[in-house]
Amino acid sequence: MIKPNELAEIELGVVGLGLMGSSIVVALLIAGHPVRGVAPIPSDMKDAELRITKQLKHAEESGILNQPISQYLSRLMLSEDFGILRDCRLVQECVVERTEIKGLMYRKIAEATRGKAIVSSNTSAIPISVLQDLVPNPERFLGVHWAEPAYLTRFLEITKGAKTAEEPAKWVFELAHYWDKEPTFLQKDIRGFVTNRLMYAVYREAFHLIDRKEATVEDVDKSFRYDAGSWITAMGLMKRMDLLGLADFRVALSRLFPELSNSTEVPELMKQMVEKEARGIQNARGLYAYTEQEAEEWEKAFAAFNKEIYRLAAEHPSAPTEK
Amino acid sequence: MIKPNELAEIELGVVGLGLMGSSIVVALLIAGHPVRGVAPIPSDMKDAELRITKQLKHAEESGILNQPISQYLSRLMLSEDFGILRDCRLVQECVVERTEIKGLMYRKIAEATRGKAIVSSNTSAIPISVLQDLVPNPERFLGVHWAEPAYLTRFLEITKGAKTAEEPAKWVFELAHYWDKEPTFLQKDIRGFVTNRLMYAVYREAFHLIDRKEATVEDVDKSFRYDAGSWITAMGLMKRMDLLGLADFRVALSRLFPELSNSTEVPELMKQMVEKEARGIQNARGLYAYTEQEAEEWEKAFAAFNKEIYRLAAEHPSAPTEK
């Protein structure tokens, strides 16, 4: 059993300090850990401190800090040097979804920690069992998949690979409860885990409708915001069926399943985006058109939303019998 | 152009007074219309008034009423007799998803209104063009698909069938803005429209994972509540990609699409539910186990959630450039 007063002694590392990585750093700092953040590419290093400070401010405005921001920052060390990971008990990898790059990170992490740290990947697309073959201690490797912003969602997906031992996975699962998460714990390494399989099933169908000009990008967003968006946070998918009485679903799904896209191809619209080097609000070019100012305003609006939905999710926890 | 002061003179009908139908009645009463509700089966009639009053109370608690409940009820007439639909400009059908039953309703509606009313179906599974062949005036028939609770979501999906004329569809689209909706307007009758295609794509994958014991019902709900649930109301699906920078999605989707279920079959778990005559919280038997008391508590919790998410959606409207 991990005790709350031990958190300050459990040093954790994060490798990769993009939007997601920074956000994980913030979540771990808030939980009380000393955190070592490694920026494997110089551009990450340049913006990391600014981004982390900004995210801590967002957390403060959202009412989830109980110390001044400077206190949290005093427990943080950032570097391009993997050497700072030396005493970390767990190192969370959060770099681009490319196997060879991740493999390189794992070698550097293993060297810095002398193979002692548990290593977790935030991957959402590469099987844990594949990445596991790239580390010297596969039994101490697992998937820990976060949602953005990491410090302001209750989501966490813990996945064992084929070779992950039970003990380190359970330790991380236990620890994660101190991070204010409601983690899922998958014993089996299925590709995309649960969340991304569900989300990509939606994306497949959405792109299919858009590519066929049967719906617009705006239609898709409006539909999902105002239908699913009006109940999903309260209950999830399956319990929704219970609320609606279940029975009608059998007929509806036997009618609809055969109509759905089974595509395995990258959608046309996504190909166009790649050709245009669109990076969404990062370069104000994406599925929607943005001016730079609009992109900024929109980020702000979402930060405010985060705060409220986080509170709302806490006020309406699981229905009585949910485990 | 419809003027706001005309709403009190535009009489509307609803056929089918289950959970959804009652909820639509309430939405239309709140908008200011006189409403005629027809219960085609006696059990609907028995509970309809009670249900509608309860929903009006919920609307009142949610702060969206500006008159006493009795005022709204004074504009409502309920009957098993289709004759009360006589002067309705639009009749919304909201009965079970069975073509032959819907066809019977349309004949009764046409007879009662002497073919003058626009008729809309709330179907989410039967093509509008199929239903259209069952009505005497197909050019005045369309899909108007609501989300539950109809009076407390901004969602509405308007769909033209192959034979629907532009003028009545546009009239309904315009009118719907007075119902506090942000309707989508599909020119093309695609099966399941947008929302249900997206949702059933998720359901297909969810049942697939559960049937294969790769995830539990609880895992699926936890994932969707805490991941998608933390952002969907703010932005929908596609804009989310823009926020995350778009580029990583190409790789992720080319990896995940081939892994997704392409099943056209009714899932095992759903078959079991049908065999058990499970009707979710309606008979306290469903994908989750409930006592009757728990089912009731849960309905209350969701009513409270509705109120807040409705407000939250309004406070965080579309990003700047959304149309």
C-alpha cells in the first residue's frame, strides 16, 4: 500500500514535453511528486517551461491547487539530458507515435535509470507488446494512456502487455488513484485499448460520411456536441441504453451495422490535410479555418470548459451500481 | 419568415407518447405552440399526462420556463383519438421503429388532417425515403430526429427524403430555431442520418470488445465518460483533431481502422438481453444490475446533469469560425 505522505518521495519522469507531456508533468506535480521532465527535441525544451506554467495557472483557476504555483515548480526539473531520470521510479514516455523513436527513448531511459524504473508509454496506436520488445526489462513496461488535459480529466487507461508483470502494473494502478483518476486496468493488450478503438470507430464513420459528401465537418460536430455531448459525461455508452429501455436498440443496430463504413484506408480528407501540412490550431490550418487570434480564443474557451466539466463529472459520479 | 408572435397560432401534433414523445410535447409547449398529443396505445395514454407534468417540472427546475406549469398544460390536449390533430400544421410521429406501425399512423394522421399537415418522423433507423412511400403526400414528409430530453438539448436532425419538397423542410428548419435548437439539415437521406451512424459505429466496436471479453461494460463506460466526456460538448469530434494538432491522427487511423469490428450481426450480449426481456431501468434489468430504487435515483441524477450540461453548452458555444 502506498501512503499519501510517500508521494513526495516518489520521483517520476516524463519523456516528451509536447502538449500532452507537459500536461502529464502538471498532473504529477499536483499529486505531490517530484518530477523530472526530459525534452528529447530542442523545440520541446524551448516552450516546455512556459507551457507548464500556463497549465499550472489553468489548474489554479480551476480550483485544484492547494499551494502556490512556485511550490509545484520547485519540485520540477527540466532538461534535454536523460541523466536527470536517474532516481525515477516510473518514467512516462510521451513522444510521437513512431516505434523507432520510442525505442530510442527506451534505450536512453534504461541507461539513465540503470534499468530500475518502470517505464510506461502514452501510446494510443502501437501495441504495448510491440514496444515491450524494445526495452531491456519488458516485465516492468506497460501502457499508461492519458487524456488531455491530464491534470483535469479523470481518465487513465492502464494496459499490460504480454510480458508485463502483475506487480509493477498494480503499483501504477494504485498510484494513479492519488492522481485523481478513475483508471481502467486492461489485462489484455488490445490495439488502441478501449477508448481509441471506440473513438476511431467514430472517426472512421465520420470521415466516410464527409468523404462521400453526405455530411459536412460542421454537421458531424454539431451532432456529436448536442446529442452525445448532452449525456455522455453522466453515463457513458452502455448505461445510456439501459436508460432508454434497451429493447429498441436490437432492431436499430441490426439495421445500421450493415450500413457502416468498414474502410481500412486513410480518408481522403485526412490525406488532403497531410498534403497541406495542416496542424490544426498549431498552425491555424486544419479541418476548420482559423485566424491565429481565433485559434487562441478557442483554446481559452476550451480551458474554461474543462474546468466546469471536471467539476460536473465529480458531482455526478457513477450510477449507484457502477463498479 | 415565421414571426415569434405566430407560434401560439401554429398548432402542432405529436403521435406516440412514450418517454421521447412526451419530451417532444414538452419542448413544443415551451416554445409556445398549442400541442395535440395522440397516444396510439392505451398504456401510453395512461402515463402520458403524469410524465409530461414531471418533465415540465424538470424544465422549471432547470430555469427554462417563464410561465407557470399550468399555463403550458392549458395549451395541451391529449387523446387516443387522432381527430384532435385536425388543425395541426406539423405532426411529429414518435412511435416504435416498425415500418408497418408507422405506416398505420401516417394513414390515420392523413385522414385526421385531410392530408394538409406536414408529417415528420423521429425515426433513427428507417430511411425517410422508405417511410415516405407510406404517406399520401410524400413531398410534405421529412425526418425530424430529436434527442432526449427534447426540451433540454440543442440537438435536432432534419432530413429530407428523396421526395421531400424544399419548402416544407425549410419551414420546419426555420421553426426549429424557435425551439432553441441548433438543427442540422441533411439534404440527403442517409440511413441513420449523421448522429446514429456515428453512435452505432461506437456501439458496434463496444459490443465487439465486450463480446470478446477484451473489455467490460464498465470499462467502456468509464473510457467514454472520462475521455470523450471531458471535451465532446465543447467541440465535437473533428475540431478536437484540430486542437490536438491533426498530424498524429493520420498514422493512428491507418493503424487502427483495420483492427475495428466490421460486424453486421446483432452482438451476443444484446441477444442475451433480448432473451432476458431486459428493458434497462424500465424493468430494473439491463446491461447493469439495478434495484428499482437505484434505477429511480439514477434517473434523478441524470435529470440534474441535464440541466447543467445544457447551461454549459450554451456558455461555450461554437468556436469562432463554426457556422
